[in-house]
Amino acid sequence: MNYKIEVLAGTEIVIVTHGSLINLEKRSLILNELCQEYNLFKQFKILVDVSNVQQEMSAIEQKIFGKYISSREELMGASIAMLFNEKKSIDEQLTVESAANGLEIKMFSCKDEALSWLKSC
């Protein structure tokens, strides 16, 4: 599985699940699809699951992508939770860069906690 985008039944939460291999180009294409096809609700609430990613982007790619996602109008005011695997750090530079540009991504190691937070937004 490369990736999967779905709306969590009974909620306004969009879940993006990444497969094991991901790079800057693939992430950009997925983000474009997300913004064009799934921008259905008053406020974007997104859970990005990178817990199974084996190959992460380089630090430079993360900075580029962090700046890019924070520039997307569709994501202004969005609540974004990222689910990661505690055994390895991933997307540290992406979250730092996006926050520096006004888009905070909250990190979680537990899916239930991430969903609970998104539901409270």
C-alpha cells in the first residue's frame, strides 16, 4: 500500500495513512489530492499516520515540505495530528518548519489519543 485517504465514519476527520516508502514527490501528490478531494468540512481535521513509514524524507526535504504545507490555503486553521512510531523519530524538521510558518502539527504515538484530540478541536 502506497497510501490511503479516508473520512472516519461518523466524524469530520480525514485519515491519511502512508505506506512504508515515501518521498517528497509522493507526499506532495498526496497533499494535493487531500486538499482537492477531501476538503469537505468547515474545518480540516487530519490524522496523518506515518507509523509504518520505513524510509523517511531527508531533513532538507522535510523543511521544503513543511514550508509547502504551511503555505496551502486549504490548511489555514486546520487541526493536524501526526501518528508516529515511538521507536524512531520521523518528520522532526517537517513539524518544526511548518510551525515556524504558522501551521502546528501535533505529534502522537497513540491513535486513540490523536483521534480524541481531533474530535475536541
